[in-house]
Amino acid sequence: MAIDDLAERYVNFYTDFAFKKLFGTEVNKDLLISFLNSMFDGKETIKDLTYLNTEHMGTSEFDRKAAFDVYCENEEGEKFLVEMQKGEQQYFKDRSIFYSTFPIREQAQRGTEWNYQLKAVYTIGILNFCFDKENPDNYYHEVRLTDINTGEVFYDKLCYVYLEMPKFTKKEEELETLFDKWLYAIRHLPTLLNRPQALQEKVFLRLFEVAEIAKFNKQERMEYEDTLKAYRDWFSVMETAEIKGHAKGLAEGLEKGKTEERLEIARNLKASGMDISVIAAATGLSAEEIDGM
């Protein structure tokens, strides 16, 4: 399907192309600066960013390679890793910690007497999934090295921020801070036809201009279409796996259940909008029985 046939006016932020174009290019770095400053809310103020090489090797030939989504430093030499993750990985926290070691080790000064003084390293993960299922309203996680006994920060130069985007459910009229507005824009870009009234700051005028698909050149349109297809294929695979997983779990549990319990579960699944064929596979009931409920 060509982009001209799509209903979307603006890019899907969770595609690799869109993320790199909006947050990972020198010409658009004002967007990333605004986003980061809104996230830090005065605790850190970034005036300028310099993009760095996103591919890094360890200190020996046997070390693993790291390829960052966006890697940059501010005017004070502090490092920022900004990652976009479409889906949960088994060891996504481990991966996050592993990646943060590269900008730490790269600060070692070779051939001179070095006193181990480091610049701060910030890792920001924009996640299109939820890892903290027990706290449905907590979409912002700021993690630092902390003394367990005192609760005080032990080391303030290493910071991990994780944003669980599916949990950000504020409506346009509920947006209060600039950070709220950024999260709203990131999550809703592909569903918007125009810039929302609440997003009138100059930086959002710039964001929506850069994100408008019709303004892409031919090469950009082709690259975006490729990454959009990859994203949709990935999403379809994950959704199918999740549905099959639920169906399998239900089928195994229902083997020990009673007919009435199966009927009740089938009613609930049907009310939730699940496909009748999936309900039938999960409950052992016929499609006719389910359709007649």
C-alpha cells in the first residue's frame, strides 16, 4: 500500500524512520531539546545538543557491540541515550543497563593521569508497552542508584527514565504541562488530522511540520513506508501471539471447568469484542452456540 493511500497525515512515532527523523537529526534537534527539558522540568536544562556516533564497540574485540537509537551530549558533556522500544524484550532492563556502560567507559582518558571524574549519563526509554502491571497509573519511572537504608540518592550522575506510553491516557483538555503535551503528541501523531488546539507552542508547530508525510521527498516517503510496514507486521505478529496465548491458557483451564463456566466466559469474551472463532477455540463451544448468546 502506498503512503498516498493511507489515511494518516502525520507519521507514526514508533516507526524507526519517524523516531530518527524527529529526535535523531541535527536539523530537528530543537525538538529533542524541548522534549528533554520538559521531561526534566527544571532539574536539568539543555541549551544545545551534539549528536554522537550511535554505533559503539566495547574495550576489546570480544566485547559486544551496541547500536543506540539516539546518542548525544549537551554543552556540558553530559551524555543522553534516547531509545524507542516498540515491544517488551525479555531482558529489556538488562539491555538498558548494558547500553549505559558504553558512554561511561568512553569517558576514560587514555595516556594521561585520570582521576575517574565522570560526566552524567542519562538513559531515556520511550516504551510502547507496559512493564509495571501493578501500577496502571504510573507511566513515568525515574531510576537512580539509591542507598536502601536512607532512601537517598547515592550517585546522581547515572539516571534511567522509562516512559510507559500506553499508560498515558490524558485527553487534550487534561494536558497541563509541556511534558504532558509532548507525550500526547507522541502517542497520537498518526491519528491526528490537524495540530490540536492545546499544542500551540512554537515547538509543536515545528513538530507537526516535520511529521507531515505529504512534505517528505520521494526517498523519505519510501523509507517511511518500509518502516511503517515493518511496524505493522511486528504489531500483527505480537497481537496474534497474545490472542493465541490467551486462547491456549483458557483452553487448558477450561478442561477442568463446568459447562456453565464455559458459557459465562464465552459471554464475557464475546462482550469484549473477541472474534467468535477465537472464543470457540478457547471454550470448546461451537460457533453457533456463541453466536446465539
